[in-house]
Amino acid sequence: MTDVYERILVPTDGSDPATAAVQHALELATQHDAILHALFVIDTDKSWLMVSRTEVDDAIRDIGQETSKQVLGEVEATAADAGVELVTEVLEGTTDERILTCAADDGADLIVMGTHGHSGLQRRLLGSVTERVIRGADVPVMAVSTDDGDAT
């Protein structure tokens, strides 16, 4: 049986692993004529900081909004070139929780995420956000490595 994806969620922060995931998700969206949902999460869960929460949240939001415009703008351009229908969204909160909520709310068939490329034991370990999404997701999660372009 062949998997058919209609809605693919790809969280991105502009990092190399996330960019690899975006490229892979675009290829899948093209193959399956699927809608691609690019999500940028402004992670406001910084409770470990010992400074004013309001000051930190304001700074994180400002930087996050600027970064999200740049990152999602790049995804929009690439998706347009590929002829892929794209939805973009910026959310605030705990990254893995927002990804899982977005996947459920959007009716995603698949979540495509980047992993950190390392060798040896580190290669076997996923990023903590990716791992939490895999554990909490109700849909398949494809982890894309930047080491060799492999997806698992």
C-alpha cells in the first residue's frame, strides 16, 4: 500500500536540519500533490531564565517575529518555485506542544522534521523537540538528517 499525504506539516526555524526537512517536505508535497503547512514557533518557554519574564518574552517575540518573516519568506519562495500550495503560520509557546497542536488542528497526515547531524552515538539521538514530537504525535513523523539527506 502506498502512503498518500494530503497535508504535510513542516516546522522550521531556519536551521540547517530544518531547511533539510523543508526541502524533503517540498519533494513529498510535489509527489503527492499535497498542501504544505510551514510552521514557525516562537519558543516563549524560557522559565529557566532568572530575569524578568516580561522582558525576556518581549525580546523573544521581537526576534522571533523578525526571524519568522525571513524563514517563512524563504519557504514561500521555494514552494512557489516548486508549484506547491503552502500555508504558513507563526505560533508562540512551547515548540513541541505547538507542533503537536498544529498537526491535530490542521489535520496533518505527516510531520517532517529535521534532526541534528552527528556521528557515532550522537547520530542515534534526535533533537529533544523532534523526539518529543515523535513520542506525542498521532500521525507519522519523518525525521530528516542533514548528514546524508536520509529520512527515517
